[in-house]
Amino acid sequence: MNNLIIGSHVSFASSTQLLGSVEEALKYNANTFMFYTGSTQSTQRGTISDELTYKAFDLMLKNGINSDNVIVHAPYIINFANRVDEDKYKFYINFFAEELNRVKSLGMNKIVLHPGSAVNCSREDAIDNIAHALNLVFDMTEDVVVLLEFMAGKGNEVGKSIDELNSIIKLINKQDRIGVCIDTCHMNDAGVDISKFDEFLDEFDSIIGIHKIKCVHLNDSLNERESHKDRHANIGYGTIGFDNLINVAYNKRLEGIPFILETPYINRNTKDERAPYREEIEMIRNKKFIDFIQ
């Protein structure tokens, strides 16, 4: 499989917006990327510049980046699982609907969402709350597909297993608007043995259907399996290991699906701090580990 679709998280600055995101992705020799349309921790959002979006699409076209493979990520603060504060619940529903409209105005069609955290409620109620919110959002919007992320199970996180994700998905009215983003670090930390990835895919296919996997976050983990901690490591520098991650990236059943790196910056907190994505993408494309962290 030589047509690997791989990129990383990139920035989305207010001054350059999508154009800056594309330019950063190209620096890493990526053919896709993922971005947030604003802060990950707040609902503050700036105005989208159509001019910058047009320039970004022109640059994508010239460099073979298909917008169908580009992923947007929702901010972390949305928690549809918790409905204790009904006003806040409604606020996040309206905000997320606006976010989907922003995604569409940027020419994208997929957004990853952390399902939420079951705080002050049972996991069953949390699942109902998440599905109810998404059904309302889907009634308010068009086209954009929401990808529920497979979570590590830190704290009260919902979505830490195939069964939990399926419990949400089967309550969604518009099935063409819902999918899944699997994350190798999260899966490892939730208890999945990545060295037996085909067995995981078999189970996923039998319960949800493999066609629902629309994106893969490709990350190593700093933690032992089933630690429920969610701490990402650079490719080949964690407990999952390079060969296991290569087997995920080149699994024939995931051909044509975008792979996104969310690995840590290297040389943290020094003047040499930088993103590792160019080296990691090269390693994955060549299927050869290189010790680039000195």
C-alpha cells in the first residue's frame, strides 16, 4: 500500500487560518492534516476568511491534498455526557452546531469529538445524553460527519470500548452523520493489545462495522496497557512500539483512511523545541525506525 494518507495536528492561527494550516502540513511532507478552528479550551471563535480558505484550497490542489481526508477536531470543553446543568448542555449543543457550520464553511466534512465524561450521572445516562445532543445537532446542521473518538478511559470518560461507542452510535438517527476515530494510544491505555490489531478490527467490524472508522490517530503511548492515563509518546518511543504502529498504518482494511499524528513536541521547554512530524512521517512512509530524538 503506497498511497498512505498521513499527516499531523497543525495550528490554525487567526491571521493565516486554513492557509497557514496547509503550509505547515506541507513542511512536514504530509498529504493530510488535522486542526482546531479555534482554542481547544474555550468557545471563542473568530470570523472565517473566505479569501484565506480559497488560497488554502488552491495550495491543497497543487499539492495533492484532498479535503475529504482533512480532519477538524472539536474543542475539549464540550461535554454532552453531563446534563446536570441544562443551560450549559443547551449552550454546548448550539455551540457545536455552529462549529459544524464553521467546518462546512472551511470546505471540510469530518470533525472528531471526545464523547464526554460521565460526571454526576451513570454511564447509561451519559450515553443517552450524548446521543440526544448529537441528534439535536444533526437536525440543526448538514453534511458534516461527527467522529466519536475512542478514549483511554481516564476518569469518567465515555467511549473507552467498542461496546460503549456502539451504545452511542445505535441511538443516532442519521447514521450517515456518525463515525469513529480510533486512537492507538487511547486504545492501548484502555486495554487494547495493539499487537493484535486485526483481532480488534474483527471485533469492531462485528459490533459496529469497520466502515464507521473514518480516521486513525496514530500515537505511541508512555503508559502500560490498561493504565487509563492518555499520555502520548513519539512513534517508536513508547510501549506500543514502532512495528506495531506500522502494522496499524499499513493494515489493508484501513486503506484510504487518514492517519493523524498527535505526538509530543521534542526538546520540550528549550529554544530548540519543535514538532517531530516530518521525521515521523518519513519513518512511517519508509517503514524504518530512525532514532531522531537525541
